[in-house]
Amino acid sequence: MPVFAALLTTIALLAPAPRPHIVQKRIPFPPRRERETRSYAIRHYGIHTFKLRNPKVIVEHFTETTSFAPVWNTFARDVPDVELHELPQVCAHFVIDRSGRIYELVPPNIMCRHTVGLNWTAIGIEHVGMSDAQVMGDRRELRASLALTRWLQSRYGILTRNVIGHSESLSSPYHRERVASLRRQTHADMQHATMVRYRRLLRAR
């Protein structure tokens, strides 16, 4: 039975998912920010590149804002972040608005700072909203989120068990962090119970 279940999971993963409509709203990522990202990757992961290669994880977040504009403005302004005071500024690859519109801020082949310990291998998706419940209760936003996540899974071969909420980051088998003081650092958004439901919805396509 476990072998059969694994086979079904593999078949579901390989099933192509259509690309949803994505609005290109790129934040500035000039050579200076590329160099900062490479330095960040060296410090935290021992990786000498700003590129995100062969991602294995998708991390779901919510923005703690009520609209898209302040998210873009924060990510675009390359200053030390307010929490860890480090360069480059935090960012995510995609943001989903309350209307269900999907914005791509950074190409998925470039590393973004969105989840300590996983940025070396994770695509970050932000959802405009103030809580897990608000995101999960917004039909248009949730529908867009599932469509984007399924397409990314199909494109990169990412297993559903590796689609996680930010709060689950420390339990990921891909979590690694060279800075000792940050090895237990995480956030509370997209709790495990929320993601159990989210992953169930992902499988029910």
C-alpha cells in the first residue's frame, strides 16, 4: 500500500498544471543587489551564487498588509531589513492580491530572502492579508494561490509535502543555516493546521 500511495503521488506530481495568468511587476534587482544576495548566500549557506537553482520547496506566507502596494514598496527598496538588519532587503518571488491577481516580483531563478534556512532552495509566495484565516477564507485569493503553487510544482517537480507554511520552516528536511543564532528563527504565518488543509486542497485537483 505505501508503494501504491507513493506511485499515485508521483503520477499526480507529473501531471501538467496550466500556467495561471501572472502580472510582471518586477522589483529592481541591479548588480549591487545581486552581489548582496551572493554575499548573503555565502554567509548563510556556503553557496557562491545569487541564483536559485533546482528549487525543492515552496513557502507560503501572508503579508500583514491589506493591499499589494506596500509589499512591493518594501521589497523594492534595497535597505537593511527591519528584523535582522541585513542586506539585501527581504523579498518574495510572487505576491497574490485579494483580487486573485498574481504578481511576479522576482524571477524564480533568483534567490529571495523570505525564509531563514530555506532561501537557498525555496520559492516564496506572499498572500495579501492579515491572517491565515483571511487568506484561506478569500475564495479568489485561495484559488489563485493553489493554481500558482500547482504550476510551480509541475514546473520544478516539487512534492506537495514540500509546500509549507513559513511557520513550518524548521521542520523542513531542506532547512540549513550557518549562522548559529538564526538556526531556530522562523515566523508564525501559515500555521501547520492551515497548511494541512492547504496541502489537501492542492492534491484535490
